[in-house]
Amino acid sequence: MAPKPQKSPKVQKKGKKKMKPQLPVAEEEEPMNMESMGHPEIYPLVLTTKTQEIFNCRVEEDMTDEQTYKLIKKEDIMADLQNRAAVSDFHPVKKIVREYPGEELLLVYDKDFKYGLNFYLIGTEEGKENFLKTPEVPEEQEELKEYVQEEVYVYKPPVSKPWVSLGSEKEIEEESAQESEKRVTYMISRKRSEFGAPVTFRDQNASSVKDAYIECTSYPDKNYTLTQVEKDISLQVVAEVKDTSTQTKWAFPKNATTQYEPREFSEEEKDSIRESKSFADFFSTVSTSVEIALQQNEIMNPFIDDWKNLAEEESTFGDKTDTHLKEYQSFTDLHSTMEKMITCVSWHPTIYGLIVVSVAVRLSYEERVHNSSKLLLQPSLILFWSFSDPIHPQLMLESPDDIFCFEFCPSDPNIIAGGCINGQIVMWDITSHADRIENIKTGGSRSKKASLKPMFLLEPDSNKEIMYIRHCAVSSIENGHRKVITDIHWLPDSFEINRMGSVFENRSGINCQLVTCSADCTICFWDIRPQKPAVTAAAAAAAAAAAATATGTNNASQPPPPPAEKKKEENIEIPFDVPSTFLHLDLAWKPLSRIKLSKGDTSLDHCPTKLSLGEDPFLCKIQGTSSMHILLKDKMLSQIKMVKAAEIHPYQNLDSGMANILKPIEDFCTKFFVGTEEGEVIYTDWKMERDSETGRLMSKKPVNLYTVHDGAVHTIQRSPFFNDIILTVGGWNVAIWKEEVMSGPLLQTCCAPKRYTAGHWSLTRPGVFYIGREDGYVDIWDLLEKTHEPAQSQNICITMITYIKPWTFSSKQQFIAIADYYGTLHILEIPWTLSHPSSNEVSSVNYYFEREVRHLEYVQQRKEIREQEKKDMALELVKKKAKIYHKTKEQMEAELKLEYESYLELEKSVLFSLGLGKVSEKMSYLDLH
């Protein structure tokens, strides 16, 4: 009989629910057996209803309480494994079935889930025989057993019996500890007269009084001899080492050159060879084979190693042994007293191993209003985390309010722009603190190469103080956004725009303009350069007024300063720790232009959440079939270029290029994608146009509007490989778009079980992107493997994922940063299969996108044809009605008469067939027919 289990069915069922189906692996795993419970021959299995029908072992029909087992032929199981492969329920015990010596295996129905699953397989012949050859009880013993059960139980008290020694007391005596030495006895005596006498204590110098200090030193006592019964000795065999040396003869290197000339035929010899018969015969014989060889070379490259390409394909798509993200490190702010979430994540552009996050308090609008006094005491920060110190942030950037988005300046990574929840834009300049974060990786060196050299294995400096850095400029509250800024981007340094949205060549040569979108239904363009001297003076006056308000002075009633005192007003006292890079913007920064996305005829506007203007300057773009080494080389060159730009400090003199003449750029695409709070994806233009009636500048109407997502759009990002391919994430689905394709998305996924909250393209594989969900899972999509569902899903945390940001460390190692709602930043290592593309993956994904574009064009054509057919049918129906309406009275009477005559004929035929007609009618009917 099967042995009893050691675990209860509830525990087994609970464990069964937590089991996750694993992807098939290249090597066979060892099947799970019950060796831990003392039954290595038992292998639990889960048999689905389909498998039970195939092998005739259906529960409650073939398998009952009386018949709990079934013998299945080995060849039937092997045939099922061959037909259904990994889908077969016997796949976990494939190895056991293959190595089984017998012809039939024993399958037992585990009704009570003794071993965790509904069936178990006995994998040895001995176990099968033990199960089948259960000792049968004779009929007489069964009758006696029934008779004994019917008898009344009578209690019999136990009877004491004499103890019989079996030698155990000798073992106890040998193991027990016995005293081998005599005990030492001490007798301490005292005079009786001293009993009860008063005792007085006083201080006494032990070294000054004789016999007051007694040292009890150890000495050998001959009365007691200790013999060493047991001694531990260890030996180590060491090979003999012998130092030898040798000297090779060094040959003096010598440079040698030689010169040769080709041996050529003379002109007479060349003419004679051309006219010879052997030359003509040779060409006539080999010309056909040469033409065939040239054609074959055009068709196929003979120098390609097919086996090498096959191995590369298998390692990329077929090898499933390493497909999951591995936890590498995590960061949590332990110093904050309030619960915060991570709103934005960005890797430092030039310093490897340094990641920057912005945090915000996890409160709703009503809770923020209620706890406003507490929030004023809590600083709003952007944290710089280093891989070498996961506990202490390296830098902390202070802001007036919680930051919900930020971005490094592509021209100078020491310049950072961020968007607040109150609608203000904040600027930081950390140039003076660059040594602090660079020395984290270089150990104090200031060389350019060292700043780019990654070094993760460093001990954290626990004595280092956390550096708080104040912002150097904030935008004007009155003229900026009214609500939270949801996205911010630097415009590329190749162009700049004016108030009308027209595009011109960049006069400064660096990134000087920003674009933001906010929940107040506006998109604003900003310029960090001083516009005019009057604006600069106004900015200085506004800063002076703000400073006066902060110190408690009331300057509202004072008249504006005269022109002679403008210089005094501009010389505002600046804190020593705040750089003066953007002093002209502080509290006076206004947007260059403002765009509103109108909802057609209504007065309402769309509420933008994310936008995408063009190529991300920090995403490396791969073109054609460029290798990973070329990608990394270009990335390093761009980083070195940014480091040089940062060392020059181009933002210290922003007025340098303002005097140059603006040169317009022709044929520049000014359209961009916007995601809204209602789940709409809008393709619109940032150029302004004047109203014909009022003459005011107005935003153009959206070019296209698509309602695809059933929730707010959280991500709009262009592919790093195809600049015209855009990924949008929002609500419960994901969509992929192609610019200039107006008929709809190339790919639209079905609704997911949980809401999507973040997404990002892979930096090295064009068909892979990562999607974060609200339940803490990350869906990994691979368009070359599946397009209707994720290739795999992996649990990262227990709460909502708020941001995803991958990063390439080297050609062999990549990381992905995943932030959650509880304020923890998870750093995971991307496996080989998700980071290394195949040789033709870019062309394969491009072909997939082109095929989807053709499919959309075909669907659009079919829609147009159907609409035209509907119009034609409607026109025909109208024409028929018109014809009927224009008939004359005589025509209508003739048609009615014909219909009546046909009815009479039908009536006569029916009556004749039933035998109810008159004889004369029958004769007339026969004459007619």
C-alpha cells in the first residue's frame, strides 16, 4: 500500500496554488519525487481532463474508491510525449518513463492529495510489485475480525514483569562521566569572638602598605599529575617549492626592407597571346563556369558561416534557461519620515552606476490640503543614488514642491530641469558639486577617462555628510502652469522656435529650450536665455520684491526705482551656495509660447499627460545591421563630448549667440504626439496660427485623434531603432504607432488583467519592450516571439510600478531600474536573451512594421469600398422608389390586374390538387395545362 504522507492536504493544496508554470528549458530537469518523505519511487503528477480521457483514467468514472490505480503501457506514454511534447502532462517525468525497464507503469489516483497532486506515478518495478501484491486477508480471518469487533472491550490492567538485561547498562556506564580524582576540601575557620563585631571600611593604597597586595601566581603542584589522554594533531602536506631561473638570448631587432617589380609582357607578346588559338579555347571553355560562379555569388554569399549564424539564433531565441530579470540592488530612502513614492527615474548620462530619482508624498489632493502644515516642514527632494552606497544618497536637490518629472540637459549633465506639482519649473546647476559625484567612481581622480570608468565594488563612506543643493531658479507662479507638470523635455540643440512656433537654426549651439505639459490642459515652450534687457530688469525687480517679502518688509507701496537705480536693484544678494547661472530666470521666467488642445466645437480642452517631440538624445540609435561594439563606441564618444561641454560651462554666458540672425529651417516637421488623461493619442502641430476674426495667435486643430486606451496615457516613447515608431501605454492596453500613418495603430493589445502604469523600449533589441502593471508585475513583450500576449511576466514588488528605465553598462551587462509606489527603486540585471539581438533582428522587426502598415492600408481600402457599396445601394433604392412614384394610373391598374389573375390561378391549382374544385374548372385547368 502507498505510505501515509507527512503533510496535510491543505498544505499541499496551498503549495500547489503557488506553483508557477516554468518555461521549457534546453536541458531536462530532474523530476520531483517523494524522497524527502521516504518514498523515492513515487512521482506526483497533475493530469488534466484531456489526458484522463486519452488514457481512460477519468476521475469518478474509471478511477473510483474501489479502483484507484491503472496500468498504462510505456509506449502509449512515449507516443503522447512525442505528439504533445512539453504540453503533455507526463513531460515532468519524461526521463523516468524513458528509463523505466518494464512495459507497463502503475498510475495511482491520489484522491486525498497525499502527495500534493491528483495522481502519482510509481517509477520502479519493485514499488509497483509492492503496491499490487498487497497481502490478502483469508475469509476465516475476516470473519474472526468482524466477530472481534462486535465483542465488548474489557479493560485489562498492566502486569509488571521482571526486567531482563540486554547489555544496555554497560553502554550507559561507559558513556557516563565518573570522577577520577579526589575532591579538594577546604576548611575556613574564624574566632567566635569576631562574630558580630562591627566592620568599618576605609580606603587604603595597596602598593604603600606591606602585605596588602598579594599576587597569586600559578606554580606546579607535584601532588596532582594530569595525564593527557587525547590530543588533536593536524598535518598538512606541502609540496616542495624550488625557485629556478633561465635566461633567453635577446636578439637585436633590425628593420629590413625589400623592393620588387612585377614581371610584365611586352606589347608584342600581349598581342601574340591574344591572337593565339589556345587563349581563345581557354576562354570558351571556362566562360560558362565563371558566369555560373558569378551568378551564385550574387544569389548567396559563400563566405557566410551558416553554423555560426544558426548557433547565434538558438542562443537568442531558443535558449530559455536564462530569461528572467535578476535582482541586483535596491535603494530606499530611510531618512524620510513620510511615506513617499518615486515619480521619475533617470540614469546619469556620463557617470556609470549613478541613478537619480524624484520622490513625492503619497497623498491625494484633499489629504495634501489637510496636511499642508506638515508638508511645509518636509523638503521635496531629488536623490542621487550610487551603486557603491545603497543607504546614503550622494546628493539631494531641494525644490519648492514635489517633483513629478525631471531631465538632464543633453549639452551639460550638470544642468537639471524639473516640473513641480504646483506648476513651476525648477532649475539646478550642480557644477560646483561635480567633484563629489565623480569621485564616487574614480576614487578622487579628476581625469576624463576615470569619470567614465565604472567601478561598482567600492565600500561606502559612512562618515560622509549628505549634501543638500538648493535650486538656482524657479519659474513664475502667475505666468506658468496652474497644475502639476506631468512631462518635461529638452528641445534638441539643432534648432530653436519662436513665439509663432516657427523653426530656426540654434544660435547658441546648446540646448536652451524646454517643452512641458501639465494637467491644466496646456503645453508650454520655455527659453532659458535672457530675452531682452527690459525683461532682465523686470526679472531682477521681481527677485528683489520676492526677497523683500521673505524678509518681512513691505515694499508694495514703494514706487518703482528710477533708471539710475536699476543697477543697484540688479545687484541682489545671492546665497553663497546658490550658483548664479539662471538668476535672470528666478521668479520671472515666463513661457515662450503656450498651446491648448481644443476639443473641436466645444469650449473644453484635452488634458495632456505625456508627449514625444522627436528622438530622445540619451537613447542610442542603431541603424542597419550595426553591431553592439559600434553602439557602445558611439555612446562613449557622445559621453566624452558631453563631459567636455560640461567642463567648458557653456551656460555661464547665455547671451553669446543672441545677437545672431535667425535662419529659418525649411521642410521641418513640427508635428508631435500627445497622450491625454482620457486615454486619447493626439497627433498635432505646435505651430501657431492667427485667428481671422480676432487676429490672436491660436493653436492649430489636431491632425488626428485616436481613442485607443481606456485610461490615462502614462508613456509615449519613440523606438531607439526606428524614429517613426512610437510606443504608448495607458489604461489596460498597449499600442504601437507609426508616424504619418493616419489609419490607426500598428499593434493594439487586448485588455490586461491589471492596469498598465509604465513602459519602456529595450535599448538593444528592437522588438522588445517592458510594461509595468499596478500589481507589481512586469510584462516583457517580444514581437518576434508573440504579438498577442507578453512573452513572459515577472513579479518585481507587491505594489504599483511607477517608472521603468533600462541602462546599458557594457556589451555583456545591462540593467533596468524599476520604481514602485512604496518608494523603493529596484535594480535588476537583464538576461542575455533579452539584451543581445540576433544578426537580422532589426530587419525582421522592420519587416513586421511594414507588413502591419500594408494591412492597415488594405483594411482602409476595404472600408472605403464598403462605404461606396452602401452609397450605391442607397442610390438604387432611391431610384426604385422614384420609379414607383412616377408610374401612371393605368400602369398601376394593369399590374394589380396581373397580380389578381396570378392569385386566381394559384387558388385553382390548390383546389384541384385537393380535389375540391368543380368538374368544369377541372376540365378547364386540364385544357390549360
